[in-house]
Amino acid sequence: MKYTYTEKKDTRSGFGAGLAELADKNPNVVALCADLIGSLKMEKFIEKAPERFFQIGIAEANMMGIAAGLSITGKIPFTGTFANFSTSRVYDQIRQSIAYSGKNVKICASHAGLTLGEDGATHQVLEDIGMMKMLPGMTVINPCDYNQTKAATIAIADFEGPVYLRFGRPTVPVFIPEDMPFEIGKGILLQEGTDVTIVATGHLVWESLVAADELEKEGISCEVINIHTIKPLDDEIILKSVEKTGKIVTAEEHNYLGGLGESVAGMLARKRPTRQEFVAVNDTFGESATPAELMKKYKIDAEAVKEAVKRILDK
């Protein structure tokens, strides 16, 4: 495999590291948290710039309103709480106070998806990508590992407009080079192949690379693309790949309704109809278990990617 790893880290720590770097690089960056400093790894930012940190408490809707107000003064607010509380709990505030007027607010959402794990269905948001990509003008980013999350955090500070940045709780392989540039809206071709295109986002990027490596031993050649920016979608990299392979599998830690797969399907329907299989949660809530157990049960792991590739090749 071209991409290997020597350690595992949680993507939320990548966010914390990127935010800490922004404390030094950009004096306009301010951080707000809804009583989850440790969970969002915001301690280092607070150490470096305590005067630019606001502890809002368990008042997420209020946090979004304050962030919108701070953006009017020229500040660049980064809000921090769990993905569930960053979206469904405060959707009205985001729509009316941030998205509608294009406020320069960065909504940073940890503990996304099933891999939140033991906290269970009430905290495992699987519809957040769909909710946020539906908002006009909202950029939606879902990086795959620690290094890419750190790079994305730094990159969005220089990007004008509202951003939803999604990351997770568990430790996952760190495989993206630390110096790889992060370009909003541009996918990354990780591995070339000829038989099928695998387009993945977030934690499913590594699972897709593992699947592709195992399938190669069976004589199946997979092209793997990392789509870290779900909106705006990089149509060009996907169209170029499916022109070659003629088949596509999308993989994500999200409900198949509203997520990456649906965005890709809609784009292909308009520009180049292509056979597609979805690796995603099948329109259900999660439950309490370890991340690995949940990924296996809900079929969003490397084995599920392999099965989807074989299904599409058999059609």
C-alpha cells in the first residue's frame, strides 16, 4: 500500500492543534465552546490566547448568536461542541443568523457519526452533513485523519464565509503527509485504478484504502479518491475517474440519505450517469457499542467497502 501509518490519533486533536497554531498566526481568530473544552481539545488555544476564548456553557444556540455577532466586528469565530449539538440543536440559529447573511463563522463539530461509540444514538449524529450542505453558501468539510484535520482547521481561517468542519472522537490511522496542502473544494487522488472508483470521506478514507489493498490481491484494481470537501464537491476529479472505470462506490460515516453518496449521485445524474453503490448507514439510528463494533454492524468498514465493490462488478 502506498499509504501506511505509524501511529493513530483522534481527528479532534488535529482540530485542537490547528486552532492552537491559529492563536499565533491570526489575531482575529476567536474560539467559543459550549462546556466541552477537553472534548474539543481547545486547551492549547486558551493557554496561548485566553482573551480570545469565550466559555458559553451549555447554551449552544446562544453560542451561534454570539459567533455571528463577533463576525460582524471582523473576528473569525470558531465554535466548538459535538456535531449533534452543532447542527440539529441550533439549526434555526445557523440558518437565520449565519448562513442567510453569509457570516464568516466556522462551525467546528466533534464526535460525529457512529464512532462516537458508547454514548449511543442520542449523540451519534448521522444526518449532519445533509443538514449543513442544504444551507445556501455553507461549505462542508470532513477530513480523514489528524494531519488533514489540522490542515483544514488552519485553511478555513483564511476562507471567507460560513464553514461546517466535521471530525471525530476515536483514534484513527494518521496517513496523510503532514506537509500535504489542504485545498478547499479539491479532492485528492490517493491511488490510481482501472476497475472501480472508490470515493470516500472522513474515517472511511482509510477503510477504503485497506479495502483497495486487499482487493488488489484478488486482481481488482480500485481508484481511491479522498473527498474531504463535500460542498463544494470536486466534480472534475470524480468525473475524470468514472470516465475511466465506469463504476463508483461512495463510502462515508453518515446516513446514505443526504450525505456524500447522494451528492455524488446527483452530480453524476446530471453530468455522466454511472452505476453506483453506497457504503453508508442505511437510514437508521445507531446504538451504544465500541466504534469498531458499530462500523462492522452498520457496514461502514473496509469489509463493507470490499463487498460494495464486488457487488458493482457483478452487475
